[in-house]
Amino acid sequence: MDPYKDILFTVSRPSRYLGGEAGSIRKDWKQASLRVCLAFPDLYEVGTSHFGMQILYHLANRMTGVLAERAFLPAPDMERALVERGLPLFSLENRRPLSEFDLLGFSLLYELNYPGMLAMLSLAGIPLYAADREPEHPVVIGGGPCMVNPEPVADFLDAVVVGEAEEVFPAMLAAMETWKAEEGDKQDLLRAWSQMEGVYVPSFFAPGPDGMVSRQGAVTRAVVRDLDGAPFPRFPVVPWGRPVHDRLRLEIARGCGRGCRFCQAGMIYRPFRERSASTVACLAEECLANTGYEDLSLLSLSVGDHSQIGRLLSAVMDRCTSRRVGVSFPSVRADTLTADLMEQIKRVRKTGFTIAPEAGSHRLRDVINKNVDEPMVHKAVKDAFALGWRLVKLYFMIGLPTETDEDVAEIANMVLRLKKAAGNRANITASIGVFVPKPHTPFQWAGQISVPEARRKIEYLKDRLRKPGIKVKWHNPEVSRIEGVVSRGGRETARLLVRAFELGARLDGWSDHFDPDLWQRAMEETGVGLVPMAPDLSAPLPWDHIDVRVSRDFLLSEWKRALEGRTTPGCAQACAKCGVCDFVSIAPRPAADRPVALAAPRPEPEVWKKVEIAYTKTGPARFLGHLEMMNALLRALSRAGVDLKYSQGYHPLPKVSFGDALPLFAEGTEERLWAQVAAHTDPGALKSCLNAILPPGMEVIYCGSPRPPDKAFTYRVEAKEPLFSPDAARAFERAQTLPLARTDKKGRVREVDLKKAVAALFVESETVCELTLRLDQDLRVKPEAAVRRIFSLGDEAPLFLRRRPGTDAA
């Protein structure tokens, strides 16, 4: 019996905890020789959007004997439910407590996720500090971009992966399998790991009297030398619902040679390496076929810098156009966003893009080494609007080193000039971030502006840009303050993190969860982070023993050049001798110039027909909301290779319609959808194909010509305790009228007469009744609301519904 199933009826968005998604892998627990749980200290919809975790998930599961599952930080209502019932946090695939795994690996992408990691350990019954764990506890490791300064969380982790994990993570698992088979001591495993490039074992590095860890025996960042040959999951997990990034994400390049001095990613992912156009196109074709996604995002720190971007985008768009898949970029440099690229993107639909000037004045862009001038930005924005775009996003930062009020004023001036040039119909969103100095960047020695100063500058920009067609968004300066404290902290920061966790810090990347007063109290009680940090150039730094391959001398030189307003050419123009490349095994690696060999796109059908698909929604599928179910079915149709007819216009959509929405938690024995498909579609083959790929609890029971529509639905309603009084049912039968207030989508309230809406009512027992509701639009009511009104029930009594087509008996 699953002890967690009943909890799913009590929490919001239960699909977060369901598992069973397309692309997920469920292995036999008993047959595994090594059991790994990949943990993400944020909500499911954030964690499933992180592609690094997906790569590790598939890398581990393709190893014989290794079982890899996933776990995410539960939302507050689920956390409360677990604590109240005394149940531990569990994995999605086999619903096993996290404490039963051999290895627990956290993906740490954002410093404010650290309390979430502590919450997951606590909910799993695992001691927070590595030194307090017994041999029966899992080995706990961490990885991700934050681990270029692992010291704030070093006391919680047995080991840390520094850098890119595609090669070192499988090697760690293989060593752990051997260690487990030999029943070795934990220290034996940690010693074996510490010999691997990119693995840091904090317990082997004791801080000195000044709190700093010696550089002796520095840990060197792991690097994937050849990105084109690096593993990539051909069938990534397709999350339920709407994750933060609800699209296929393809990394076309890694690293950046531009040298922006504020950018940590640009430093720690060097050198610049590319996937070839042919590799990307083949991955896009295979992954889209396997997932059914409607959108594709090409990922890179600088997409336009790809040496084959024209051919790459053309090849990808050839596949995406026939599948009606939209293609988008992340932030694009203005000097690489050409009209030709925009023409390719708009072949399916005009997805949005962001241009990041970062600073408003040319002087400050020289300080940060952002080699982009305003005419480049003007040209990119004007081209976008000329080609039919109506929204462009611009990203700026405040608080950069040497910034003056005049520099801030230039942000507003630039946006206003761009808006004027683009015309009245154009819309511009200006996003304002607060600069946070990060380790292993030239600006790691910079100070961070105060919260009041950041607020003053944001208010100025909001006031200046309060114009039609311009929208201003901004990052909370309080969040940036805490991010800055934690990102540059040493091992003393662990005290702050534990106290913040104890006070209730969770999900601090979400504005509705972040509490600055909580963090202020934690800082005052621990004494950590009260003084803004602006390190002395000669003083040791908490992360000095982590070698990301970019030399300290280079970073120091770039810091001094920044203060002088001098720029440094990017890697493509001249080698700046940053220290990363040896030009033998590690070097910038452009994509191989191979031809793109793909099957010809399917021709557009000329003749269409309408089919009806009837399906069940029972068991686990009852925990899917209506929109989640629609997504699952639409993507299943795409994965089945069905030629769907699409609408015309700006945003083409498949011509598919669904029957009445089934309430969350309710089961349905015969739900319906109707789709316009190619005339050659074989309904029998389509039914078989869909049943092979639909999630558990969904099964196609009819596929063929449309049948007459339903006129009523019958709901079988069950309760755990006696609630359905025969006397109440008889009173309803005798009543002339029984009003029920109903609120429509616009918030308007009106009454519906249940005597007209209810076609039949039958009480089978005091815990089971059946209710038939007419589908007349003017009489629509929610079945649960009708039952509660008829039997005078409160909202707290749980009801379980099962729907089938009914007969309008009256």
C-alpha cells in the first residue's frame, strides 16, 4: 500500500509528486546494485526545467546495475502534510524514502536554494552536517555552478563535483559500486573520489585560523573537451503541468569567449565549445519526436556566436516548420542578431527574445567589457519590429562597479530612444537586475550596493520609463543582498544557512516565499553577513583552493583594466591568456563542418477528417488537472506521428477540442476529444499507438468517427464516512426548487436551480450516491458543489468522484 497516495488528495498541484512522466525511467529497486537519488532543492516545475539534472539522470540510468530516481523540494502544503503524518520525503519513481538511497546528489544552481537542500535533508531524516551522519545514511554530494565556491555548504556535503559532470559523475558511480560491493569504509570511497579531476572532498580541506582553506592541493574544475561528442538524452523527461521552461532545450554551445567581467558563467564554463549543425539538427528531430514538445529553445551563453548559426538554424527550422514547433533563443547579443536570423525564427511563429546591453552608457559598458554599442542595439530592435515583432525585452544591471547616476540615467535614455525609433506599436520591456559580485570573476573584489541605494535607482528608472509601450520589471534588491552574502561566503556561512532554514527559509527564489526579515534575523543571530563584503586584493578568498582554470592573475588584471575603463578583446579576436586552454586537450573547439543529413520533412496533407478519441482517466491520472491532461494528450498525438491540422495566423494551434473538464481528483471512464487529422490516419493503429505511450491511468477505448455529443454526465460519488442521507435525497426530490450560487469565469455570481440541473439522484448507501447532471450551458454546476448543497455538507469532507456519460432522464 502506498502511504503517500492519500496525501495527494490534500495538496495543490499533486502532479508534482506523481512521477510516471513520459521519458522517466523506473527500474526494479531490488535488482539495483547502486541506488542514486538526484535531488533538486526547489519546486518540481523549476527542477524539471534544469537540463543538467536530466543529463545526469539518463547517464546514471544507462549504467548496468545503477538505479537513478528524482526528488524535489515539496511545496509548503506538502511539507506540512509529510511532517504531520510522520512520513519521510520520497523519490518520484519508486516512492522510496531518500534515506534508503546509497547516494543523494543535489543540483545547486542558485545560492538561495541552500536552505531548500537543508529542508530536504531534514524531511528525509538525514542529519544536516556530514560529520553527524552514520554509515547507514546516504553519501551526500553536490554539484552545479554554485559549487565553484562550495564553502558555504561544505560542512553539509561529503563530496562536491566542481565543473562539468558528464564524465566525472559516471566515474564516481562506478567507483561507488566497487566500494559498496567490497563493503569498504566511507573514507576509502572519499579518498578514491578525491583522486578524480573535479571532485572536492571538504573534510580533507580544513580551514586555517583565518577561516580560509589553503590553496595547497587545489581542486581543478572538470571540463568536457568535446561537446559535440558529449552525451545528451534523446528522450528527456517531459514534466506534467507547466514547468518554468515548458519546451525542449538543446545546448548548441558551452562557454563564452566574450569576457564580460561581471559574468560568472562566462568565466567558469570556458573555453567556448560548439555542437555541430548536423548534431543539433539530429538531436532536435529525435527529441521532438520522442517528447511531442511544441517549442524548442537553443541554449548557449551567446547563441549568435556559434560559427554555424546560419546553417544550424536553417536545418533546425526545416524540421520545426513541418511540425509547427516554435524556436526561441535566450538572451542574444545585439551584434549577432541579424535580420536573416530573425527571418528564420519567424518561419513558425515569432517567439520572443531578449537583448542584454547590461549598462546604459558606453563608458560603463567598457568597464564591464560588454563590447556592444548603442547603434548595434538600435539596429537589432528596429529589424525586429520591421519583421513583425511587437515586443522586445532589454536587460540592464544597476550597481556595477564605478556606476554613477549619469550611467543609470543613460539606461532610461537608451530605452526611450529605442522606443521612439521603433514606433508607437512597439512594446519594450526593460528588466532591471541588481549586480551581485560572484567568485572567479574579475568583479569578485567589488563591493555591492546597499538595498536603499538599489531601491532609489529602481524608483528613478520606473519614474523615467512610465510611458505607453514601455514596461519595467526589476529584481528584488533584498534577494540580491542575500545572494551576495552567501555566494562569497566561507564555511562560517553554514551557521547562517542553518539558522535561516530553522526560521523557515524555503523557496527564496520565489517572491511570494522570500522573507527578508527572516534572513536579517538569521544574520543578526549568527553574526554572518552583517558587513558588506569588498575584499582586499591581497587577502585570501574563501574559494581560492578551487581552480576553475581561469588564473587569479588574469582576473586581477581584468579588475584593474575595468577600473581604467579599458576593454579586452574576446577569444575570437586574440588570446587574453586567461589560463584555461593548453591548446592540446583543452582549447576552443568550433563545430565540425559536416553536412546535415536528415529525412525529408513530411508533406502537408491535402485532405483532412475529424476523429473522436474516447479515453479513461483513472488511477494516477486523476491527479492531473485538466490542462495537464490536455498537454499529455496533445504531446502523445505528436509522439504518435499524427498529422494534425493547424489554425492559421500568428500563433498556429492544432485543431483539437476537448470535452467537459473533469474535476481534479475525479476519475472518468469515457472522456472525449475531437481532432482534425490527415485523411489517411488509421483509427485502429492510432488507438494502439496511443495506448502504448499514454501515462498510467489513461487508455483509449474508442477511436473513430465522431458520435453524438453527451447530453449529461453521471457521477458516482464516494465518501469515507456516512454523508449521504436518504432523507436528504427524498427532501431534494420533493422540493420545487433548490438554488445554488455559481461564479462564472468573469467572477459574476448567479443562482442555478439544482432541480433543473440534476437529471437524476440515487443514494446507494450512506457513503455512495450517483448524480446525473445535464450539460445545458445555463445549468452547468460543479458536481461536488451540487452534492454538498443537496446533502448540506461542509467543504472539509473529502469526496471521490467517478464520471461516465449519462442519460438526460427528465
